[in-house]
Amino acid sequence: MNITPAQLDRARGVLLATAAGDALGAPYEFGPPVDPNTVHMHAGGPWEHGEWTDDTAMALAIAGVAAQGLDLRSPAAQDMVVARWIDWTRDAKDVGVQTQSVLWDAIDADGPESLSVKARAASLALHEATGRTAGNGALMRTAPVALAFLGAPGPLTDAARQVAELTHFDPENGEACILWCHAIRHAVLTGELSAAAGLDCLPGPARSKWAERLAVAASLTPAQFTRNGWVVEALQAAWSAITTTPVGPDMLARTLVSAVAGGRDADTVAAIAGGLAGALYGASQVPAAWREALHGWPGKDAAGLTALADELVGALGPREQRPAITWDRRCP
């Protein structure tokens, strides 16, 4: 089944709305909750007007590898992803503390192992040493993984967990990325928001835990998640922004504004929300003024993100060889 124009618009929306939420939230990062009516895209801190941060930069490194047709579960693909992250850190304006620690340890590690093996080992070692590796840095970059596996829900589960583990080994990071990636995939294919699409793909014991967390999120505002640097509350705040924004015109823009207005790690929550909101509402719903302003590493703008999304969806393979794109929510 070939992708339709509406599905393509939603696939493009995944990358564009991730970047738009990120750039919208950048000037508000680490600040308190604010009145949504005061949120607008502007320069702030080290960020230019419309410039995305590390959230989108790391996601684009993943997307660029997958767009070449490489399977993100393969060692070769993961080596390329880690190499791109390391290259990005050399001039990055901001790098998450945990991500930087793992990547630098991977660079410094002795032995013949590949970069991804060294990164995963450093990620595991940090988790075992501290027990505190459940930051939101894996979830913020996970959206392109969903686009790389639109026709393959089972492999998507494995890829989401493996890519998360490269820097964030806590099991809740893998679970959060699985849940979010499957929700994005389902939204791209159907235009519908479904918690079950992701919950059904989690290990049995995790399903009830995350179902309860999503239910709580739908009953609160993003501002009420005061620890949104933690992957759990980052996901809850993003889910809250999506589910509590009143139905009406400009849903995508108002959803991202709601995410930013929650404050604290505002850009990351908005980037996470943007991946799923873009999959629901499509690139065509990203405000034109935001699209015109968007830019960031690696030298891309909105047109570049659109082209990358097209390549990423096309990287499913030659049309006659592509796996069937299915609406089946089950994860074999």
C-alpha cells in the first residue's frame, strides 16, 4: 500500500513540528510556566529566532542515516548515528549532560569496538553506576525512528529501544520511545491519536504503568509536570499538551504553545509534543511564519526538513520492494 498525499503531509509534519516546537520553546528553556498568550517564536539565550536546539539536531542525525536506507537496528547504522552526534557536539551550542558524558566516554574508550558498541557500553556503565539515566534526551530525538519503520511495527519496537540505549540505558527511556514512536506511526497512517497503538507494543508489566501515566497526563496541564527533565514527566507533559488543547482552528500551533507554556524544559517538551502533533495534523498546519524562520544544524531550514522527510519515507525501499504499510497495531 503506497503512502497517500495526506499521509505524506503528516510524515513531513513529524520533522517540521518537532523543529517548530523546539525553536518555539528555546527562549523559554529552564524558565517558569508562562501565560500561553505571551508565547511566541523569538530569539533568546544563545538561540537565534527560529533556531532549533540539540533536541532536533540529534533527531536529524538519526533521520539522515535512516534516509540513506540503512536499518537503524544495524550496527553500521548505529555507528553512523553516533558518529554524527559526536561531529555535532564539536560546535554545538548546547549538549545534554548525560548525552555528552556518554559520547565523550565512547570517544575515549580503548579497544577495537565500534562507536555504537562503545556508546552503549558507556550508557550502561553510567546507568549501573548512578541509577539516574532517565533524562528526556532519548525521547526528544525519537520521532524519526517512527518514520523509518512506517511499514514495520515489530522492527520499530526494537529500533526505538536500541537507539534510546545508545545514550540513555534506563528501561523507562526505551519504553517511552517505543510508546511515542508507535503513537506517531499510527497518527501518520490514520490521522488519529491512539494511546493503545503504543501501549500494545510495550512489555506486559509496563502497559498498565504507562496507561495510568497517560490517563493522569490527560487530566492535568503541562505546567503541572514540574520534573519534565525526567523522561516520564516529559512524555506526560507532551501528552497533556496534545490531549488538553481545545479542539478548534490552529490545533498544531496551540498544542505547541501549550507545551512551551508549561515551562522548565520547555523546548524539549514542545519538541516531543511536536513529533506526535505533526503526525496528527501535518506539515501544512505549521504556521507559515514559523516555517520561514526555522533553521539549525546541520545547515537545514524548513524546506530541508521537508525534503529529508520525503527521503526518509522513500527509504522504505524501491516501490515494488517496500513492505506493506499496514494499520495493524499489534507488535509481533
